[in-house]
Amino acid sequence: METIAERLKSVQITIEQSTLDAHRPSNTVKLLAVSKTKPVSDIVLAYEAGQRLFGENYVQEGVEKIKALESLDDIEWYFIGPLQSNKTRLVAEHFDWVQAIDRLKIAQRLNDQIAPPKILNLCIQVNIDDDANKAGIGVNELNDFAKAITELPNLRLRGLMTIPKANQSVTEQTASFAHMSVLFESLKKQYTTVDTLSMGMSGDTQNAINNGSTMVRVGTAIFGSRN
Ligand SMILES: *Cc1c(COP(=O)(O)O)cnc(C)c1O
């Protein structure tokens, strides 16, 4: 069996190769290692192999890991799961980024619960395929929603994230990613803080990068399958 360091290396190679294949500059796609359900010891192995960005989906589990790993320098913690209003305080206190914002009420609570000078970086989740099973705001709501977010002083709008519909054909998936890229480029023109298009996971890394992703969120390909 391959080690976490070896799997991390091959994900890095896939990212770099996909970036170059897409005629994009080297090192323009970040890797978020999704460590949900995996033990702290796995995160340490990835950290020792050079990984610094980690994503968690569950508040309690994420906060426990953040506390356990407090002594490691320069880790950035991303909350990427659905967030309920009774959990916002813990996220505001412990995480650096929140990637799946689709309700203004949640954003407002985070804004109120942050202790400045801390800033929380935030991506808006877009339900690009209008999938009834997916969270995220509709494409038509994006402009108004983004404007409302940028009026909250303790949050910094960094960009968009999406999870495309499962089991689409490659053609359909490509269309979804390309549509996200158009929305991202337009948002970037409106707000100078916007620099992140979070899309692509273990199974669709290449296609996402080919369509402009600046951050892929990869769990299984680094840490192995989850129970
Ligand atoms: C779990 C998860 C991932 C990682 O998925 P893999 O297929 O294991 O790479 C990425 N993004 C989100 C939002 C997730 O919940």
C-alpha cells in the first residue's frame, strides 16, 4: 500500500500536469487536503510531507483536530461542510476559511462572532446544476448574494465553490465547470478580494483544472477511502 506521502505526491503531480495541459501557469492551483473522518495522525503525516491546507466537514471533529494540532505552524483550516446556525461560533473562532456559504443568516452570524482583527475568508457555494440534492445558491441569486456578503466587514469574499451533480457525463460535467468559471471571472472583475474558484475532487481533478479551478479539494486520493 502506498503511504500518505506517496499519494500526496501523486496528487501534486496530477495537479501540476493538469495545469500545464490546460496551458495555465505552473503552481496556480492549490491543493486542499480533505481530512474528514481521518485521524490526527494522518494529518500529521500529510503535514510532514509539506501539505498545509486542510479541510473538514464536521464542526466538532474539525475543532478537536485544530486544537490537537495547534503546535504545527502555518496550517490553514477550511470548513467545507454544511453549517448550522448553532455551530457558527465554533467555526468563527477556529477556522480560517468557510467554503460552503449559501445562506446570508449564517454569514451574518459568522461576521458577528469573529473577534477582529481576525478575518474569515469565505467562498459562496453555487448549485451550478440546480440539483435538488445539493446545497448552494442558484446562479440567478449570485450577484445580490455576493454584494450582501461584501457588506459584512469581518468576512472577506474570496470566491466560489461548487460540487457538481453526481453521475453526469464528462460533457455535462465540463459544461458545469465551464459555467462556474464564467461566474468566477465576472465576480473577480467586481471584487478585488476574489481569487478562488474551489472545484474538483479526487474523481474530477483534471476536468476542474482544465476549466479554471484554482483550488481542488481532495480527500480519498490522499487519505484513502472513508467508511
Ligand atoms: C469529502 C469532500 C471532498 C473530498 O472528496 P474526495 O472524493 O474524497 O476527494 C471535497 N469537497 C467536499 C465539499 C467534501 O465534502
